[in-house]
Amino acid sequence: MDVRRTIEAVWRIESARLVAFLARLVQDVGLAEEIAQDAFAIALEQWPRQGVPDNPGAWLTTTARRRAIDLIRREQVRDHKYARLAAGLQEPDPRSGPENGGGTDAELLSLIFVACHPVLSRESRAALALRLVGGLTTEEVARAFLVPAATMGQRISRAKRTLSEAQVPFEAPTGDELPARLSAVLEVVYLVFNEGYAGTSCEEWVRRDLAEDAMRLGRILAGLMPREPEVHGLVALMELQASRFRARIGPDGDPVLLQHQDRSRWDRTLIAHGLAELGRAKAAGKPLGPYTVQAAIAACHARAPRFEETDWEAVVALYDALAQLAPSPVVELNRAVALLHADGPSAALAALDAIGDDPRMARYHLLGAIRGDVLLRLGRPREAVAELERAAGLAPTARERDLLRARAAAAASPPDEPPSPSPAALTGQGPVR
């Protein structure tokens, strides 16, 4: 058995609850993580010789508590704070003692909300959530955001220092504060998933590892907050979107658009889980939120045996609802894609023209990509070529640029059949901004 790999797997599973348990005791997320890492280092030293304990989480918790006591005893300044912490650490915790291992659900939930606190930037929240809750190493988080490990280490350290200096309490919000704080947490999870799904900051079309980390964060949150419908809605959205990963990339590495995907390659297990989560969100009896509505759109695609059998009328209606809940030109852009299939290219072009002057779309390449396809369907190839070439110039990755330039070249010689949908129609939706 590869003991080191076992230890790393245990860390990935147990670290969030361990840090949560320690953070409640020492009231400092940064210090809690340092103590947890000390316990992990001891495991790396002792387990290869002594074997993996029967209850690894409990072993790490006991070791971490002892390390915390030693650390506090070494402090040169013996003020009341340290004395109080030391006393608390020496008493076995009745809720999450060594026999259980790790923190309680309440402590883990508090850790998630602290990591995603509004006092931090969106990027820092995402990095800290992956580090503390996702159990990723600093190097793994750095790879996720395509920055050097040293840069990410500084970002994470700065975020923990900000939390400490702002005296952010280690607790989950309640009452009137909860909706806004929960929204910030969900935004972080969705931010991570979108980067994995769309790969906008690198040349990879799909980054499954990053998307899977986001789904794991979402599932943890859903388990901790089972009565919050939007949490289930977000998990449903991510799982339904991720179900298409295998079919989105062709043998040559190029993207495969939704219309041409082999639906037998869609992950039926993820689809079943996603539909079940969508059912839980709807069963809560509360008005649907934006993530749940987006999940309902993804469900329309998941349920259709073939692209031509998609209930486009329902998709348009759901985008109408989403536009009321989370108005943005990106929502309107994706609604135009649905209109293309529900009502035809003239209706789609009118919808596109309505957002064409929005400054937020000035450098959004998918507007030109979709408009080019619609113009081709209307028999206006010269205008279509211009739109597709402009979109290629704005595309963030080489693969997308090549795809759009190929479509522009093809548009110069009109094909016998209508063109396939644009890259935006890969999902029927995009990130809501």
C-alpha cells in the first residue's frame, strides 16, 4: 500500500472538518490551518512506520489538539486569551472529540462562510474555499487559477490575515444576514465550476478537476443546509452541466457543440443526481432562485433524447424567468439562442439587436459568434463572416479562435445545410453576470 497516497487522501477528506474544529477553538482560521498541517506532517512521519490508524480523522484531531496546546504553551506572552484557549483545548470536546474525528456540521458550515466572507475579494474567497474546505494544496489551487504557487501562497496568506485583522467571527450567519452571505458562498462555488466548465483562462476546453472540486464544495454545502433550495439548485446545475463532459470534446481535442454531441456518452448517473437535486429545490415550496432556474434549463437538455426534441418553448420561458431574477445581457444572449430554435432566426436577431449596444458585451466574443450563425440562417453571409471574424479576434482561447475562423471561412462559401449552433449553444446557457 502507498501510505503517502493514503495520507493525502485522508487529508483531502478530513482537513476541512479538522480546520473547522480547530478554528472554533482558537478563533483564528490561519492558526487553525497551521496546526492542522502540523498534524498532517506528523502523520507523514509516523504512519509509514506505525501503519494507518483505524480512525485516521480521530488520530489527526487528537494530534492537532495536542499541537495546539504545545503551541500556546510556547507563547511568550501569557495573557488571558491564551490561558482561556489552552484551557479549552485541554478539555475533550463533547461534540467532536477524538472518537469522532474532525469538526461538527455547524463548525464546517462556519468555516465555509468564513472562507467566503465578503471582506475578501471574489478571487481570494474562491482560493481560500478550495484551500480550507476543498483540501487542495497551495500548488493545486495555484494550478486551478493558473498563477505561480508563490503568488497563490501570498494571496491565501493575505486572505487569512485579512480575516484575522477584520476580526471576522467564526460562525455561520443567521437571520436577515443569511441570504446575502449564502449568495456570496454560492457565487464562489459557481465561479470555480464555471472556470472548470468553460476554461476561459487557459487553452483547455474543459477542466474537469476544477469543476469536480466545485461540485464537491456544493455537495458539502447541500448536506449542511438541506432546507436551502438554492443550494440544491446550484448542485443540480453543476451536475447536469458536468454530465456532458465526455461528449464535449472530440477525438482531436476540438469542442463538440451540443447539437452534435453523442448523448449516449452523457453521464446518466450525474443526470439522475442532478434531476434529484432539482426536485429537492422545487419541493422546498419557495420561489425558485436563479441557480434553480438555470438547472431547470439544463434539465430540458438532459431530458431530450435528441437535440431536435428539446422543449425550446420551455427553455425560452425559463430564460424569461431568469431575466427577471438575474437580469444581464448574457442571459438575454442565451435566450436568443433558445429563440432561434423556438421561433426562428428573425426572432433571434431581434433579441440580439436589443443587447448589441450594451457596453458589457463589447468584448464578449459569443455575441458575434451567435449573431454570425443567425445571419447565415437568414441568408446574409457577408455580414455573418464579418461577425465571426470579429468574434474570433475577441475569443479568449486558441481553440475558440480557430473554431470561429473556420466557421467564417465556411460562411464565405455557403453550405447546403443550415449551420450548426454557435459555441454558446454548447449548454444553452452561460454564466450569469
